[in-house]
Amino acid sequence: MKFMTWNVNGIRALTNYHPYCDDLHKNYKEILDYLDADVICLQETKITRSKLDTDIALVPGYDSYWSFHRTKSGYSGVVIYVKDHIKLLATEEGISGVLSGNISVPSPKPSNGSTSITLENSNKKRVGGYPTLEGESTAVHTRFQELDTEGRGLILDFGFFVLFNLYCPNETDETRLPFKMDYYHLLEARVRELIKEGREVIVMGDMNVVPTELDHCDPGKWKKESGRTEFTDTPPRQWFNSFLAPQGPLTDLYRVFHEGEAGAFTCWNTKIEARPSNYGTRLDYILVSKGLVPWFKSCDRKPDVMGSDHCPVVAEMYTELTLEKSQQEMAQDRHNAVQRLQDILDSYEGSTDHPLAAKYFDEFSGKQQKLSAFFKKPSQPSLSTPASLSPSIPAPIASSVMAQIGLSSKRSVDQLDMDSLGSRKKPFFSAEQTATAPTSAPSIEPMTQQIAFNSIPKPINKSSPKTNSGRQEKGVSKKSTPTKPGGQQTMLSFLSTTSKKASMDTGIIPSTEVEIAEQASNQANVSQTSTAPTTPSSSSYSQPESTNPSATYTFSPNDFAAWIPGSQDTLEFSTNDESTTSRWQSLFTKRPIPKCRIHNEPCTEHTVNKKGPNKGRRFFSCSLPVGPEGDTVGTNPKYRCNFFEWLNPERKK
């Protein structure tokens, strides 16, 4: 059996990295198969239950168990993926037992002075090892609940051992130190109680602690900045070292196989590109109780697996183990000298049905309908006969329409715009369009144009219809605005450019352009019949080349300026020539990225996030990865130098 722990720093971001972004690893099943482990513990998933998708929660071949932050979105969170053939005895969210209902506020103290704990759901299987509530029971119970509401722990009981998946709190500031230490103490109390009950324990995850100088890239720099003389002189490091063997109950499995190895880091600062130079720390661990140490044959890091600022840590167990017994014991019980791991796990008679599994969530088990299901458009049956086009359109009219456009009655009328053939109501917004009436008998082409404009075919009147101004104008007809069958206009009718494109092909132009062309024609006639000489300043605009009223006329900005009173005395409308365009582009062109003076490489742009007068300012620094020498050029020039330059140096601090 193989175990893996990995702080993914956002589970949904995995698909953006190689090789998960490739075509072979586009889904989460391919990602989990690529990680190649039977039990995969992930931390810092940064996802809430409301945003949990099916492709992440229900991965084929795996059962997933989740813990989410109760109040904060996109923060913390852990998950365990277990291959669906592995059976478990019990599952719990959190590490105290409060969230699972296995421990609650104790009842009042009996007369003998002892404290009794009230258990909820006593019929279901429990992991056990629950810590006692010392002191003010209600306050301690409330503290337990606070420690587990951030989605930092999951517990799975395999029978042979109990597995913890943890994302321990970080020391972001001094106010978080008490919370972090309380979480550590609660974890230790739970582990010790389980061991007292004869259980074996595995604790894996991001412990957020660097126990020794061997686990830090630059302990000397840390001591100098913190003002401490001893590296281990901090409460988290003191606790962690006491939690490990030989003083504590658990063993650091990586140090069993890699004792004294330097540079075995699992986390690197991505802001300074510290991973290529291995300038990091070791924060991720697999800790096991004493009885499980002989069962493990390896424990390694996977720094080549990308996708986070952490790397996975993997441990693998033997499939069978030869027990160390004396010759007399071997002679008496030879058939039990070798134990198989699978036989041990099967002997506990576990199950794969646990309420904490994501497959039993209401939103994935069919008990709860998602909101998106209420907005699905109902499917409409296919129509094939002219009589079924619409209740408001008689069959003879529908047949004549199909005959005029050359459509056979045997063909499906799905090719027609069904919105145009449905019942009509008066739209809320009327956007009338005008078109040139045909000068000859009706033909197939006008009918096709009418259907393209989503209007019901009507008998064409050879007489000229009225224009918007109420005058009878030859070559102008009203067209209705496309609407839905229920009578409401579609949003696409306001945004679509189909009508404009069709107007250029069919001669139909908007009513505003018709009025403009009409005014142009009238003024042109007046200028031709006038006997007074026309000066350039008094002419409104030049005579169009074509006098066809159905032709679309294009005006320049100066033509519109001539219509405005007093505009002749102002400057003409300017155009965007090359000089104007270059000036505008110069205003929005980014400053070229400078090169580092020492390495002559393009720098990297950063933003100041620290509070102070320079917060929000951007600056450039050397793009090379940071090295063991820090931010100065040392013996190895392939690492980052101390180049620094502000993006806007003229700004005062």
C-alpha cells in the first residue's frame, strides 16, 4: 500500500501545470492515476462545498472524503482520495470528535467527582481515542470546535491503523500562535489516547514547522533576523521535537530512510523562484507509531512533481512482512511467521459506505437538485408538417410560404426560423426598419428576405406604404422586429449585426438613413433649381453619386458638422493620422523591462505588499532564482544578485 501527502495550494489549479495540462491529464482521474498512490492526502484545497464539482468529488476508481472551512471561502481545506476497493471502519472530520458528534459537552459531575462524557450517535462506529475535557468543560468543548472549523483535519480508520490528514495552522502573526499551539496539543492528546487503546497511528500532512537546522535552507540567516541564538528555541519546534521519537510517540519516517540528509526540502518560495536552487524548507511529513515502522519499505520526496509550492512525500508499505520471532516461536507457529498486509486489513471487515464520503453528499447522490437545473430550456418537438407550424397560421398559408421559398412539404421545417412563424404579440420595444418595395411582381427573393428578417409573409401591396413621417414614399416598407414566439423580443435582436448585413445585400436600410438620404435628395434638388450662386460654405454637402433613394449614403464627420449651426466657424473634425496615433500609443505603452547589470538578463516585475508608504508600488529585480548566498552575488553567479529598480522612480517615498 502506497501513501502520499501533498499540499496542492488550490486543488482546482492543478490542471494548469505540466503534465496535468496536457491532453492525457485533463481530468482528475488522470491526475490521481499519475500520482500513483492508494491513499492520497491533499491539503490546502481552497474550495468550499458549494463550489465542489462532480469531476473533483466523484473521481472514478476513488472515494473522496472532504473537510471544508466553515466560514471562509478559498482557504484551508483537506481531502483524502482512497481507492474504492479499500475498506474502512470509520471516518471523522476534524481531530477532536466534535464535528462528527462523537464527543459533546459533558454532563454535570457526579457525586464522586469524576467527569463523564456524553456521546452522540453511539450506535455508529467511532474511531476512539477522544481526549478528556479538563478544566471548564464547556469552554474546552468550544475551543475544540473552533480548532476544527477551519477544515484542517480528517481521520480514517483502516482497522490496522488510524490515518490523520492534517493541514496545521501557520504562524502568520503573534495572534495565531496560541491557536497553532492549541491545535498541536489537541493532536498530541488524540494520538496518545489512541496508542493507549492499542491502536497504530499514521499522521501525514503539512505540519507547518521546521524542527531542526537540517530542515532549513539558511538557519544562520533566520537566527540573525529573529534575534535568537538557538534555532529550536520556539514553541512550535520545541513541541514537534518532543512529539517525535525517542521522546514522543511518533517517528519521522523520512529520517528513518534518509538520516542526516541535507537539502531534503518540500516547500519553496515561488515569489523569489527558490525551487530551482533548492532554497526552501521541510514542512511536509509522514509520522508513524513505533509498531508500523517495520512495515514501511521506503519514504521519499517527489520534487519533480509540479503544481504547487510544495512537493509530495510518498511512503510505501510491504505487502507482507516476516515477523521477528525466536527459533522456539518459529518452530511452534511456522504458518504465522509471515503476515500479509491485505489479510490484516480484510480481517477487520470494514466497508466502503461511509456518510462522510462525497458520493453520499445530497448534491451528488440525487437528493438535492442544483440551481442550474431550473434554468435549462425545455426541449421542443420537431415539426415536419406545414399544419403544425403554429396554431395562428393556417395550413394553406404555411403551404404557400413553403412553395414560394422552394421548400418541399416533405422536408423538415426546422430550417425555417420558428420564431418568425409563431404567434405574435406587440413587442415592448418597436424598432422599425424600412426597405425598398419591389418594382415588379413578387418573387422568391423578397419572400426569402422577409423570412430572413423574422417576419410573417404577407401579401405584397404594389402601392407604396407610408414612411415614418406619414408620407407615401415609393420603395419603402415597414418590417417588424424579431421577437420570441411568446411575443417578447430577444436580446440578440439588439446586439446582432445580421440585419445590418442583410440591409447591404437586400437594399433595406434603417429608417434614420432613409430620412438622411431623403433630406439629401431634397436639398440637392433645391440647389439645382436655385438661381443664386452657391458658395462652398453654404453648401451642406456634396451631391451623392447615385440618386437612387434605396442606395445607402455614407457621410463623413465634416458633413455632419455642416448641419450644426455655427459649426462652420469652428475647426474641422480631426482624423487620427499617424502622428496622433503614435502619441496616443505612447501614453499607454509600458515601460521596457530593464536588464540586470550583472547578468544582463531581463528583470522580473514585482509589487510591494508590505504595509507602508511604498505599498502598491512596482519594482524590478533580478529574475534569476535565489541562491544559498541570499540576494547578493556570491561564489556562484548563476543565482540572484541585488539589482533593484523602481518602475516609477520619480515617485517620492
